[in-house]
Amino acid sequence: MKHEDEVTPEMLKIVLEYSPDTGVLTWRERQKEMFDRGQARHSWNSRWAGKPAFRLTSSGYMRGSVLGQRLLAHRVAWAIHYGKWPDGFIDHINGVRDDNRIENLRDVSAAENSRNSSTRRDSSSGALGVVWSKARSKWMVRVGEVFIGYFDDLEEAKKARLDAASRLGYHRNHGR
């Protein structure tokens, strides 16, 4: 069972404040009904209320524990803003994984999400889908599973990849 089945957007709105302009999620003050003893409430509010509720992970995403469930901040932001959990994946349009402003988030399928990938840091060409073919001594270009061709010139290969990605419906940031 997904954690999202256990924590509703309504529950999130009670304990978290979301700023759609900054993408920051902070803890709200908790009411006494949420605690067994009044002292715990005072202690919790003085320590956590108004402070960021999520931390940056080594993968670049913001993650935190809310009502006993580990959740990703971009999914929580979506749920609070729209009042429902996303249907698919949340894509960070600009590729910045901790930028959770609502204008930077979109609910997409797995295929659409993969069409907004960045170029790997260890890429020999510096371009997604452009690799050196030792056998042909040329740059080979693919977009997803689609073979585009071989090119003598790296810049020509990169341009062919960009043109093909656009024709095939990839996001404009794909391969940034």
C-alpha cells in the first residue's frame, strides 16, 4: 500500500503550510487535540512550528516524515495545492529536483517523465542520445528507441538529436 493511501491531502493541510510561490513546506502549529498532554504540544510547537518540514536527500529531492509516513515534498506540494494526490509521476519541469514551486511541477506518466531527462554527467558527447561509435568512427544518434543516424560532426549530431526529440514530442528540456 502506498503511503499516500494512508495520509490524505486534508490531513496534510492541517499539519503543513505550503507556499506555491517558493515551494517550501513548513510545519503548522499543532492544536491541543493532537496531543495527549498540553506540555507535549507546547514543546512541539516551540521546536517545529514554522520550520521546514522536509530535508534535502542525496538524490536531490526533498523528503520528510509526515504523520508517520515518509513522503516526497513534490508529491505533498501537489496534494496540498490541488486537494488530491497526483495520478502519475511529478516532473520538475526545470530539472531542479528540490524546486517545488507549483509552476515547476506537472503530473505526468512514466514515459512523459523520462522525456524530460537531463544528460548524464559521464556523457562523452555532452548530449543525451549522442554516443561515439568506434566501429564506424562516427557519432551515433538515438532518441529513446528511435535510431536517427550517424554523423561525422558532433555539433551536427547534437542538432539532429534536438530536431528529432522535438518531432517525437519530447519535452523542450530533455537532455539539458
